Amino acid sequence: MTVGFPFRKVTHLEGRRAVIAVAVICALGLAYCTCFAVMNKDRLGIDFNQFYAASHLAGTGHVYDWDALRKIEAQNAPEVPTGRLPVVLYGHKILSRFSYPVARALWMALSIAALILVALTWPGARPRFMLMALTWSLPATVVVLFGQDVPFWLLFFTAGLLLLGRNRPWLAGVAFSLCICKFHLALGIPVMLAAQKRWRTLIAGAIGVLAWIASCFLIEGPGWPLAYLNISKIPEFSPAPERMPSLYGLASWLPWTTALELVSGMVVVWLLWGLCRGGQDLGMAGAAAAACGVLLAHHSYAGDCTLQIPLAILTIQRQAWRPWLKAWAVLTLTPASVVLIVWQPYLGQILTVPFVVAAVWAARAKPLTHPLEESLAAA
């Protein structure tokens, strides 16, 4: 008995071997990332601590009071200023009802579940490839270890793509609006929707964002925007910009930083616009929008490279694309991305930032129109 496949018939023995190979690769990746987590256990939950502490202050008018926030954070982990909106922090009150260790464990479990759901449901990406990439991904390990909210951003974004694919534009807009939890990474979403003329989704998303922002005033009072602006100016808010895997981080090493960031940002938006207008499938358009969001962000770090995993996987899957680009995609999925960003930041930026540009350019120049590639993307 055989199993159908786009290229040829695959026997059950071959299928069993493939499953075993995937399991072994995932196990090795998990072992490696577990060792990394053990060596960095002193930073366990450092980002979750800010959500947990700030949720206690949400609704009091002092959520961005740095002195008050530090007093609560110091009880559990090093102090980190929060950059989340009041409505996001208010939602964390559900976990604040638990003790810090229990809340942190629940957050970690939910983060892992969110990443698994993204791997299994991203449009056009093979789940086994996504799972292998996640188990070897140091950025994904960092976001789980530190307790960041990148997994939930990806989950909301994936839900929006799936709803678009099922012709639910209004619900898709609501799902995309939930990406306000890390709004600085969402700059690629309106570009994608406008380029594809998905006006109902864009309108629904805009209404959702306005509703979330309006609720911030109800939760924290009229003075929260100024308080947010003040806390964003302290050095601890955006430390080490030269380590950011973005256009801003790369330009920080060069003269005329602002001008270079603006010009390169316009180029990235133009490339993303052309890709989304050029007939690409939702999976590739979404992967490009998420990856470009990291490049355009003025505040991003190694963990945010998790958003580039779908683009790398879809690049590897494309049959007609250049081998050197696929090899580059594989390299970005290795631990080298985080290691270089930490130890030699400019080399890490050269590894990740130009790859996104090259992959988006390749997708823009070669839309997914070949029937064989369409069947492979839908597998």
C-alpha cells in the first residue's frame, strides 16, 4: 500500500523512516535548546516578569511608573521596563492571580502550545519542517525561556491568515488587530492587506486597533500616552540598539543612521508591496509581512527572529528557487543567528537582515504559479 505524493509513490517503509528522521532531528534540537536554557536559567522569565508586575499596576494609573514597577519586579527577577499597552497588560491580570512561579510555568506552557499550533497551521508550510525549525531555533528558545509574547503574536497573525483563506475578512481583521500586543512588529500587516486590496480586513483591523487603544484610556486614564512616552526614553527601555536584527540595528553601525534607515525601510516596503501584489499565496505573503515587520521595527531583538522562521521554511520548500538562497535560509534557522547577534552583532545582522530582503525579492520576481509548487505548498 502506498501514500500519494506530488512527485512519486512513497512506501510505508519510507514514510516510517521519514517520521523517525524527523523525530530524531526534533529530539536533537530540543536537547540542544534545553542545554542552552539550562546554561541561561538565571534569565528565566525575565520578560514575563514585566508583564506579571505591570498587570498588578494596570488600571491604577501607575502602570508606567518606573519606580513602582521596579519595586514589584525586584521580588522575582531583574527589572525591565514594560513597553506593552495598558489593554495588553490588563489582560495579564488572569495570570497575576497565581503565584509568580505558577504563572510563569503556565505562560511557558501556553507559549510552547502557541508555537506548535503555528507550526501545524501556517498556510503552505509543511508542519514537519516548521516543527524541526522550531526545535532547533534559538530565537524560539529565547522567547520561551525569557517569557516573551512573540508566540502569541504569531498565533494571532496565523489565525488572521487562516481566516483570510476561509473568506472571513472581518474576523481576520479582528485577529490581526490582536497583534497590537507587539504593535512595533506589525508594520508589515497593513502593507500586505492594502497591497492585496483586502479592504474589509483592513477596515476591521483598524476598528479593532482603535477599540483597543480607546480601552487603554478607560483602563489607565487620559495620561497614559505621556507616561508611556516618558518610560520609553529611559536607557533600559531599548538597550544595545546595535544588537537589533533590523534596519535600525544595521544602520546604527554606519554614518547617517536615520537617513539609511528611512531609505532602506522604503525599499523593504516597496518589495513587500510588490510581493503581495504579485500573486503570491497567503502563506508566503504572510511570512514576508511578518519578517519585514522585524526589519522595520525600531525595537527588536534576537527572539523576534522567530517571526522569520515561516519565510525561511517556505524558501526551502520552493522547488525552482536558487540553491544558495535555500542554503542561506537553512543557515538562518541554525543557532548561528542568535550566537552572532550576541557576540558579533553586525555579522548576525548581515546573516538575517539581507536574507529577508533576498527572499522577498525572489518571491516578488517569481510568484508561486507552477502547479507542482502549488501542490507542494498546499501539502
